Amino acid sequence: MANKKGTSHDQIRASLARSIADRRPYLTGMAEDLALGMHPWPESKLSSEACTAILDELNPWSNLPVPDAREVIGDRLLRIAEVGRDCHLDPKQIKGYEAAARRLQEAVTKKSGVTPDLTAMFADPIGLRPVLEELVPLECRPPAEIASTPDEESYGIVGRVLETVCRTGSLDIGINFGQEQLGTSLASVIQATGLPLILQPIDDWFEHADSRTRRILLDRVFSRSRTLEAIGTECGLTRERIRQLEPTARDALLLKCGRLLQGVKAIFEPLTHHVMSGRRFNEATRLLGTSLICPDEVAAAIVWSAGPWTVDGEWLYHESLAPRIRQAIQFTRESADQYGLLRQHGLASFDGLFLSDADQARYLSESMGVVSMSGFWSLHDSLRSRVAAALLRIGRPATKLEIGEEAGLADEAHISNHLSALPGVVRADKDRWALEDWVDDVYDGIVAEINQRIDANHGSVPIAFLLFELPRRFGVSENSVSTYLQTAAFVVEDGLVRRAEVGYFNASPPGKWPDACWVDGMWGQKIRLEQRHFVGYSLRVRFDIAYANGIRPDCNLKVPLDGDGSLVSVIWRAHDPARLIDVGRVSDWLLARGYRAGELVLVSPGLDVVRIERWDDVIETPGAELFTEERTELDDPLFDLLEGK
């Protein structure tokens, strides 16, 4: 059965059979049997024991020394059937191997289709050349021809093989050519191209070089993996002597193999255009030493000749790419938007630099420190960036809960704070936030919306209109609208609403409130401290008490605390439904003086000073009788008091 990618061993065999029949028409009748011998892997899942056994039978030293490839493949099928029984392969599969072997042997006996030239088709170690013809364009030539002349096309195939390993991290031929795992290493493909024969002179040179020369080349010339001192200690030489031997070893290699190294470095041409995983690059380049006596040395020499290479943490790239990478990084950072997010055009400069999207994502994360969030990349991982990315990913006005779920955030208070501070982000209605260009009428809160409609209607607007329009457009309740209309910010008369005049407030005598107290010429309010007052929340004092002390609507002041250099904020919001002013920025002051939650204090806010005293220390003073019901019509009770009236 074919796997999900639409590829199966049967399909591969069918491709091989077509290739054989097209190129050798007289073999059409036995093409399927030949293809089975070239690619005998069953469809069923195999144990590691079975994979190893079959792979052993594919090796060339197991083949009979006969000129007819049909006999070679027939013998191979019989051997695979034999090991298949030991490994408990499907009996039907074993019978299929044996039947194909008999048909091939009968064809040889009857001398049907003389095939002296067929052997060249399988001159590579395990008969993979037709596979290459299907998967990678390749013109078959006798091995002698391949070995005698460095071949640009063969180098291209090897380069593409290395490129696929750098992309996938696998050495399996099936995975690297977009199929299921076949259990055959890409080392077989390298052999099929004839590259080991081409590299034989380099291998011979390393084989006959002394161990000290090989060590210096590997650890000092080809790389800087060890220090001069370490190699010197190992070789019984001084640091300086090892340094002197470096150019000697290098020149000796280049004298004998320099021309060949210059030719074969063309293998790396596809890789010079990419940023790659250093680990995968090393795994890929080891393939270059396939079947050689000194594989590590030969592979390292070719890599060195194709360099220089730059190592960037876990990544590696050819030095020629360095300017482009620097430009890409700079452009990407500069293209971040006001939220720190990178839009798609900002990453365009990296296009084509990586072998896969996964590699690009890892590089951005590991080397640039950018973070993936809600389908975007961000220069930093912050709540601000996460909230913005989540809103952009949703793509429409959304609630705090929706944004929090997309961003992976549970604290709605934090989400609200960041939404309020994000440039270009506005409220679409009472519950939803949006980008500014998504919304025709931005919701600024009930008070602001009332004021906007008052201004648009020349100073007043019908209550009925507000109670209909605001709930319909912004999802607020009629009760909420009514509550704000009754605050000191507005005046309601004859069914119309207008703004209250600046500084206007119809004050009541502060003495009417049971928690009010007159002390040393100022009115104060008795307040029980709560835990929230120690974490940034304001103390709240009645409008009437603040008004009696000279504070007026819409004041926003910084006032010193009595007997202390600390400044506190005094803010009167006329639209506050609770009719309370805020005395803020007191948390640190309270903590520094040992106040605790549950204590009673007297808070007396004024224009020039704010007093906060423990209730137990308060001594009420005469003078409160000046503020009686008869004095409520005075414009400024505190001014009258100061004038002695």
C-alpha cells in the first residue's frame, strides 16, 4: 500500500522497470523481475534485523562473478529469499523473490536476450544508477570514464546529495529524494557517481602521509579545533615548531593534490548559497569519504578547499554570504513595526538563504533572538508584542478574552493595560478592541461619547437619543449611560443634557457626612486602609470635603504631604459616579511609615498640602459649625472662611 506521500516500493520498482524497458526494449518481458532485484524492499514494516540482512545481500561482494546481470540479480533474489525466511518475512514476498529468480535463470539458460551491455547498467555497487536516472538526471557511462575525468554533472549530483542531507538531516536515500525510508544510505549514491575513484589520488596522499602531517592538517589547517600547544604536546614538539609545520603540510598537500581539490570543490557550489546547520553539514560532508582509506582527511580537505566557511553558533555558511546576511539582519530589524513585530516583507531579505522554512525559523530564533507569536515574528518577547500579534492574527475587533486566548495570556488586567498603551489600537465598543483603521467610530468611553454628541448638537442633546444611540453602537447599558448623566459633569434639564460649566459644583456641607472631620482648618475624611492602598490604589475622598478645602472639579494636582517632601496626586474627575476624588501615589509613603491594612486614617486634601494622619492621633478642632445648611449657596466656602466671613 502506498504511504501518505503517494510513494511506495512498488512504485519505485515500476519506475525502474520502465527505465529498463525504455533503454533495453528486448528486456521488457523481464524488466519487472530485474527491478525487483534492484529494489527488493517489501511494503511491510521490517525489523532492524531484516533491514540489515537485506542490505548485506545488496552489497557487490555477494554477487556471482558472471558477466550476465540476470544471473547476478537472480542470485541476489535467492539469497534475499533465504535470509527472509530467517527474518520471518511474508511468505508471499519470499515466493515472489524465488519466482522472479527462476524466470531470470530460465532466460539465461535459453539465452533469451543477450545482455553483454546490461552489466554497465549495474556497474555501481548495488545497482542504483537507474534509481538516479529516475530521481536525478544522470547519463550512464562506464566507471573508467567517470574515474578518469572530473565530471561537472557528477559533481552536480554529489552537490545535490549533500544539499538534501543538509536540509533533511537524514542519510537515507528514500527520505532525501522525497520518498519513504528505503534503508539504503546515500553513500551508495556517492559511489554510483564514481566520486571515490576521482578522489583516489587525495586518499593515496593522506594514506602515505605521516600521522603528524595528517593531524596538523586536520586540526590546524582545515580547522582550528585544537591549539598549537595541544598538538605540540601530542607530537613531542614545541608550539612554535607546530606553527612552522602548518604551511609546510599545507603546501605539500597542494603540490600533489591542489589541482584536483580545485576541481572537486565545485561539489559545494549549491551549498555556498545557503545558511546551514553545522551539524548536518558535517554529516553530509562525511559522505565524500565513502569507501576511502582516509575518509575524514579527504572530506575535510575538500571542504577546506571550497571555503572559507563562517561558523555562527550552530550555523555555518560560506564566507561570501556574510555581507548579504549582515544586510538581511539589519533590514529585518529596521523593518519591525511599532509593536516590534516583523511583517512578511521584513523577512523577504532572507528568502533563499535557507534550505527549509524550519531552518530559517530556527536561525531567526537562535541567532537573532526573535520570537514567534501568533503567526508573527517579534524582535522581543513582551506582553505588548504578544497582545498586538494576537489582535493582528484574529484580524477583527476582539474581546480581551479572545486576545488573551490567542496570546496565551490569562491576566485580563495586563491585557487591558497593554491594549490601552498600544499605538494604533482603539476600542471598537465596550468589550472589543481593534486596530484604528478597522473602526469608523472609536469608542472613547461613555463620558467622552456623551460629550462628543453634545458638541455635535450645539451644546445639548436629548436624553432619549443618548439612551438609544450609545447602547446600540457600543454595547453599553442604558443604566450605565443614565448613571453618568447624573454625575457632576453634566446638567440635565427638560429632557436635554449639557456639559456642566468648568469648575461648577453644587456642594453640600461636608459636615453632613458622618465620616467627615474638621481639624486645624481643613476638612478630612476618615478612611480604613485596605491592602489595595499599598499596591498603587488611591485613597478616595468625597467631592463635598474636597470642595470645602478649595479643590475644584477637573483639578489634576501634585501636592506635598504635610511635613514631608513627598508629592501626592490630587485628581477630581467630575464624571465620577461615586463623587470621590483620588489622592494617589501614597503607597510607598504609607509603607515607609508603618501603616497597615485595617488601620483608620484621616485624609485631608487641599490645594497646597495633603494631610494623612492616624485616626487615633486626630484631635478635632472648633470651626466646623461654619459649614451649615445655610452656607450651601456660597460659591467658595473655604474662601469665605479665610476672609473671616
